[in-house]
Amino acid sequence: MTYRVVQWSTGNVGHHTVRLIARHPELELVGLWVHSPDKVGRDAGELVGIEPLGVTATDDVDALLSLRPDCVSYTATADLRPGEAIADMARILAAGVNVVSSSVVPLIYPPHVAPEMRRPLEEACRTGGSSCFTSGIDPGFANDLLPLALVGTCEYVDSVRVMEIVNYNTYDQPQVLFETMGFGQPLDATPLLLIPGVLGFAWGGVVRSIAQGLGVEIEELRESHERLPAPESIDLGFGVVEAGTTAALRFEVEGLVDGRPVVVLEHVTRLDDSLAPDWPQPVGHSGYRVIVSGNPNYTLDLQMMGDDGDHNTAGLVGTAGRIVNAIPAVCEAAPGLLSVHDLPLVALR
């Protein structure tokens, strides 16, 4: 069976999903939504640097839904507009169209999201008989799928720690890097990511998803973070981080069971490999780590590299691949909001 797919956006992730959809033997790209007026009317392939695909970009949502797609791949950035993104997806779902998304990341584990926030999506799924799956790499397969594979082989588990250890100096998304995460800001500034409650909101779904796999219930999410300054100015090519401003960030979201941290999400983010040498280091280069304390004890290190030689490209392609390759399974799933616990193993076609 071939599934008809509309791609929503051509940003950092959408740029790759267009290519993946076009080359997937079970998918057909039938439409492309774009935000920028200068992209409207252009061929989807041209916009992402591949061969023409015969699909013209548009900002007309009604026209795209009239194509009767089986699924919309929704990858528009939602960090600063979660309400708007949820409204977009609810409109799509209510029209009877399934959604895979990398945007509103707490939805990787829907029970984590407050009822009033997820209700529009749940009602839309009931109305349209449709399904919605949110994933990516982090939050996503690097810290919800991989740890579940490991703990499924254990006699017992005392704790699970999932880590991102990544140099972001080639992550060309200035709004996320400088505004959301606070790089280049004074050490005493409070960017969006570090407002109390935001870390738990964004990554608490990862913690609770792993906890479901362990059969335990998280009683409390506890946040912590620390920052270090740039010793000298760092020119990223898409912005400059001045000396003395934030250039390294480490944070944790701990999930407590019986008063102790049983599931821990940790990020170690640098803009230069030489920064914070005493913080956890990757094996080889940037990647992800899963540490299972139990019997057996496991440490799994995942290194990543795009075919252009950039680890951040690998993260974007992996995010796109996780949701695109899941489209057939999502289309065949029961209606509702889905998580990793609801899908079979997704493989490349």
C-alpha cells in the first residue's frame, strides 16, 4: 500500500523529511505547506535541493486537506508557539488525516501533557478517527526506544540515565540556540529553557515513558542546571557568542520514585569541545548515552554522523527518519495519541 503524505514546513527537520518521503517506497509526497511567501509556488524538490518532484509548495491548508492525504508530517518549530502548533495538528486530525510530528516534544508521551493541553488533539482524533505520533531523536528514539530495548533484557533495574552529549556549534537554528537555550546570554539570564518547570515539561515525557516501561510511577520531577562562560568569543558562522556569556549548559530532569531518582534525563551541551572538560564527554564525538544500573549493568554509546560529516546533520536526519519511517504504522494504528509503547518496531523500507 502507498500512503499519501503532506509535508508541513521545510525548516531544519522538514528539509530532510521532504527527501525521505519522496524516496520511501511506501509513501507518496502529494503536498507541501510552507510559511514563507517566497517559497509558495516553488517545487518541493527545488526547495530542499533535490530533483523536481512535481509537488508545488503552498500556504493554503484547505487545498492541502482537499488532497485527502493519509498523513501529514508536521515539523514546524513549536518551542515558542505550542498552542498554535496544537491548533494546526488538531485541524488536520479532525479532517481524518493522521499526523506524525517532531514539534510539540512533550507529546512523545501524551499522558505527561496536561489534560487541557492535549484535549484538543484527543477530541480531534475521535472526530477524524485519526492518530498522532510525536517523536524524533531527543526527545525521541535516543532516549525512549533505546533504553526500553536494554531494560527488556535485565533481571532487575535500579536506575536508568539517558544523556545527550553534543557540541551544538553547527546547529544552525539561532532562535533555538540563542533565545530558547540561552547561549550567548549572561550567565545570570533566564532563557525560556531555564524558566522553572520548562525542563520538566519538555523532557518529563521521556522520564515518564521510561518509567512506564519499568512499571513504576514517577512521583516528582526535579530539575537542575549549571552553565559555564566562553573564555573568548566564539564565531559560529550564524552568530557570535561573546567572551563571558553562556557557552556550555548542563541540565538534569530527575524522575523520583520513593524519594530517589530512578530515571534521569541529562543534557551536556557545549559550543566548543574544550569547554567544561570535567563534564561528561562523548565517545569519539557528539552523541547519546544510555546507562542502565541493574543486572546486567549497561552503558550504550550512540555516535552519529551525517553523510556531510556533521553530527548535527545526523541528528536532524535521524529526527526526520524516525517520524517518516513510522508513517505506515501510524496510519494503521488505532485512533488516538500514540507513544513508543503503541507502535511496533519501525524499520527502514
